[in-house]
Amino acid sequence: MKITALLVLKPSTSGAGSSSSGCGSGPEAVVLANATDVSHFGYFQRSAAREFIVFVARTVAQRTQPGQRQSVQHEEYKVHSHNRNGICAVAFMDDHYPVRSAFSLLNKVLDEYQKDFGDSWKSATADGTQQWPFLTDALTKFQDPAEADKLMKIQRDLDETKIILHKTIESVLARGERLDSLVEKSSDLSAASQVTLSLLCLVNDRFDFIQV
Amino acid sequence: MLAQDLLRHFERILHADPLIDEVGFLHPTQFRSLGCGQDGDSDSSPQAPEFQYEYFWCREHKLAISSEILPELYRAARDAYYNSRNDSSQAAQLMSHTKALLILCPDMLTAWNSRKMVLSEKYDLAKLMDELQLCVLILSYSPKNESTWSHRRWVLKQVAEQHQDMAELVEKESVLVKELAERSKMNYRAWRHRCWLIPYMTRKQVLDELKKSTKWSELHVADNCCFHYRRSLLLALLDSRLENGEDSLTWESETYQLWKDELRWDEILIRRYKGRESLWNHRRFLSQWWIQKFLALEDTCPSTTSQVDLFITQEIGLLSECLNDHADEFEESRVQAELSALYILWISKQVPVVKRKLEERLHFVSMGRLKDVLVRACRPEKLRPWMNLLGLADQSQ
């Protein structure tokens, strides 16, 4: 079990989910806070992993409607997102982290964010660059789902909106949208990272191709 | 000609920084984005700067090689190795070529064997330690490579023949496996390596390892490997012989207590993480030994029956809890119910002496017979194979 990243984003309100894709980049979510731990990636994959996390978080958050809770499977990762009244928390976890615990954690993150920053996020237009200590600590503390379980007990009476499960990231996209064109358009991913990512998918942790 | 220069340069980098602990093969695009150059090791750069920046990058003991030269580099390393292989006067050359070759292709067993030949000629601890470092380097990008793990075991064996005290080395190996397991999930080979080390451990070390791997298991309940390691440790405790001055009675009661704690711990995890097969597998192992080894120990004592009864009551209680858990959207409860039913079934098969007791108890709490439990808990498509496999279908007809 592993939490790789926790983020807080503000999905852009001008036509969320951008049905009119095709040309030009649609509205994008703004990253308000980001805590990422890529130490378990290989040294040369870390920067690509970091960029990829921001890219996926933006993509998913932008497509999570207010009040909605979604879980997206992406390879061996699960991306959970919860939009509460226009502010969205996103978590990257491995497959085995209990889903319910993940969402209580997202709830907690949103509570704390609003406690610390109030409504200032509503006017945010650019990515926040400052570290938010709570999020960094949470990333360490909640690696153990038992900690998130404790939250769940306190939050028991909270909303029980059904969680929408997606088997692939493509199924989150609006009709007519394609992941590779989003990847191409994204300013989060450098050319190098795009190559690394496709290589990673192809070769995973084996390097058999050398023997050819 | 160019290829040989590349190889020479590659070997020079490896020689210049023996502490390199990670290697990456990068696509040219990503390679260029690294920014150029080595900052510290300027001694090797004057000779071939053009390769330096174009194809190799080494900083902070991390080495990147551009993937566009890999085929050429590999061929050069292979040819160089074949040419030096039969000349015993060139041992140093041979070691250098095989090192380069194995980093590019760790499954080349012939090359590993050539290294073993050179290393066996004379025992040299420092050289063997370098060998361990080479293995670390390869495992950094190919953590499941069996040839490398196998070579590592060979090296450790050589060291163990000369050294009585392996404690420190074993400790280091444990740390290595833990780090690799963080990066590559379900790495059976890494954990198998750790199991292989158990005979080199003292009883105290075995106990320490058990303690240290607890948290890791809790955080990786889906990974059976660590539970398998714990099972190997527990079995080692059962087998271990008394050392001087140890009291067999305290020892036995210590192991008894350990087993009891492990059972309880496993139960807590089962409740916390629903529907995890590895937890139930662990329980199967624990229960089987618990009944056979510990509860039967008191055969002569009249309270034996009550001990076993107590245990069975407890396990049936767990079963009934799992069966009655309300369903949810994540399927966890259903899987949990199925696993718990199969667990009871397995116990009844594996330890036939308790089968009657199990049935009695099930009847007592009005859950019917084992068959009814299965029907209730298993998916219909899975039911038939289970019934057939376990010979229950025949009995019921």
C-alpha cells in the first residue's frame, strides 16, 4: 500500500469537461497544493513521474463534477478524486489501499484546506507553488490505512455519495476526447517525459530488448 | 572502431566510480534533458569528451546510458569478453569486460560463471564485496533478475565459508531486500533471497527479523511474499536447536506466545483489510501448526480438548462474522465471506482430527454443515470445483 501523491485543485468552471475538444486546450484545473513522493521510482524516472501526476490530477479533477466522487484505475494505480463545492482533492494510491479509507482522507484534506485557507482558493488562477505543511505530513502519516480508518470512524455520518469507478482513465474523458491528444497538448509533460512514459508502459521493469 | 571506444569509455566510467548504485537506459530525448556532464570525475573526461556528453551521464553515483548506443555497446562488450575469456593472464581485463557486459545483459550466465572462476582462484573479501555492489547495481533496474540473485547467493556462500560471523552481512541483505521490495511489488525473488538467509541467522536475529517485518506486512497486506518470509522465520524458530545455556522450557513458551500473538495479529488485519487472500493464507498456515504443534503438545493433559474446542469456537466465530457482514459496493465483503469459508474447509481437510469438532460447532451455532457454509459463501461458478476437489459433492449425494 502506498500513497504517491495528494493534491488539492480548483477545476475551472468555464465548461468543465470541455465537450468541445479537438483544437486548442480546454479549461484546465488549477493546482492549489501538491505533495508528491516519488522516492520509490527509479532515479531517472522521477521527474517524469512528477509531471505525469500533475497531468493526470488536472485531467481527472477537471472532469469531477461538484459533489461527485470518482476512482480511476490507471495501470497499477488508483486515482481517487472528490469534488466538494468546486474544490477538488485528488489522491494517487496503489491498487490495494482501501477505497473507503482513501475517501475519508480526501474529506479530511478538504476540511483542513478550508480551515487553513478559507475561501481564498475561489480567486486562484495560477498554480500554487508553496508547500502546505499539512499535506506533506498527511502524505507520510496516512501511508498506513489504519490512520485513515480512524478518520472514517469520526466521519461516519458524512455524505455517502456513491463512488463512481472507472476502469481506465479514458472512460473519465468526455466524448470525443483522446488521452494521447491531451498528453500532446499538455504543458505539464515535457517531451522527454512523454517518451519515458511510453517506454515505461512498454518495457515496465524488464529490459529484454537489449538482448535482441 | 567506434564501438570499441564506447566500450572502453564505459568501462572507464565504471572503474572511476565504483560506488555507482543505479543505472538507467534512457531514450535520447530524455537523455538530452538531463543536462550535460559529470561534475566531480574530471579525470576521465579529457580522453573522450564527445562520448561523455552524448551517450553517458554520471552524477551522484547514478549512471545514465543513452539507449541509441546500446546495441553497439552490447556487441562490443560481448566480443571483448569472448576474446579475453580463454586467456587466464588477462583476469583483470576479463573482469572489466564481464562487468560491462552483465550490466547490459544480466542474464548472460556464461559471463557470471567466468567471474566465479576468477573469484574462486583466491579468496579476496574486498573483491567479493565489489561483487555484491555489482549485483546491487543490476538489481536497481532489474530487481527480479534471477541470475543476479543467484550470483549474489554464491558470493555470500563464499564469504560464509571464511567468516563465522555473518550477522552484519545478513542485516545488510535484509535492508537491501526491503528497499527493493518497496520499488518492485510482489518481488518473490527478492523475498526468497531473504528466506535463503535464515539459516545464517541466530535465534535472536530471527526474532528481530520477525519484529521488523511486522510493519511492512501491515502496509503491504496484498503482497504474500512478506507473509511467506514470516512463515519461513516461524518455521525456523520451531526447528532451531538449543544453544548453550538456554532453557528449553522458556524457549518453548516463548515460541508458543509468539504464535499466539501472530494469530491474533493476523485476525486484526483480516478485520481491517477485508477480502485479502494473503491474510487468509497466512491464517491457514498458523492454524494448522497451532493445532498440530502446540495444542497437541498437551496431549497428556486433560484440558487438551477444551483448548482445541476453544480455538475452534473462536475460528467459527470469525467465520460467522465474515458471513454475516453486510454487502457493499466494493465486493470486499463477498470475497471475505468466500475466503473465510474456504479457510474453514481447508482446516478440516488439513487437520482431519478437528473435522468432527468443526462440524459439531457449526451445527451448534446453527450454521448447518460445512457444505451449507460453502453454498452460502462461494460464487456459484466456483462452487462446483471446490466441492469436487474436496470430495464433498460425493458425500452429500
